[in-house]
Amino acid sequence: MFGIRPMVGLRLAAPTRSFASTSARLNSSSLTWNEFFAMRSRRRRLGQICSVGTTFAGVGIAWTYFANIEIDMTEKLFGVDAIFVYGACIVFAGVLGYLAGPGVGNFMFRQSLGKRAADFAVKDTTFLQHIKRNRPDPAKQSYTNPITDYYGEKIDSLSGYRRWLRDAHIYKLKSEKYL
């Protein structure tokens, strides 16, 4: 009943060595912080550019649609003249296009990274953890003490990150002293 059972599938691994060149090669594949911030600012710029393009695309598609339908001037939609409702729909399509722009830009950015996408994702996660750990409590903001860049969206360099840390520290000191 309590006999010895054979160990099936057990493999003995050969001893491996860790060479310095292997660790150097792994570290050389990761991004430096300066490269990361340059890529991050490029991602943000691409998102803004795509927002302009998708806004025009949304307005153009809606304009084309509403220009090709027959409008009855006596018809009312939601109690308002149809032309005003159609105009509001064109503006709404532009707003949706604007909101879709950063998503399109992020997709294009990830596709342009190629092999470095994984390194960028790891560095971005690490950076966002730093931001989350060091950002001040927004519940203590006031008109005289507005919160700094809460998500760190405008940080584009190491000096910008240090400036953000100083501003966050000053915000914390002011909120503890004056509130």
C-alpha cells in the first residue's frame, strides 16, 4: 500500500553556467530610460496626429452620408428641425473620431516598434508603477494647491521625471502644512 512508486518523467538537468556575456546581452536588449522617454513622446505625438486624422475622417464620412440623403424640411426629429440634428450628428462623428485617434496612434506605434515592443511594454509598466507609487493624493487638492500631472503624461525625459517628483513632493508638503 505504501510502496515506492517509480518517478516517471523525471529528468536530470545538466548543470548550466551563467556567463557575463549572457547577462550583458540581456541588458543590452532592454531600453535605456532616455530611449524609453523618446519613444513615449513619439507615441504621444503619433496619438495626437492620428486624432486630427480620425477627426477629419469621422466628419468626412458623416458629411458624405448626410449630404447624400434626402432631407424633408418639414420633418422634425426629436422636436427639432432635421438639419440641426444632422449637424449635431456630424459634430458627434468628429468627436468620436477624435477619441479614436489615440487608439489608432497606439496601434501604429506598437506596430512600428517591432522587436522592441516587449522591452517598451516592460519599461512602461515599470514607469507607471513608479508614477503610481510617488503621485500625491488628489483628495487634498484645492484652488491654491492644484495637483500636478497625476498620470505623468507630460513626462518626456529624466529631468522631466525629476521635476515631476519635486512637484509631487512640494504638493505633498503644501497639502500637509495648509490643510
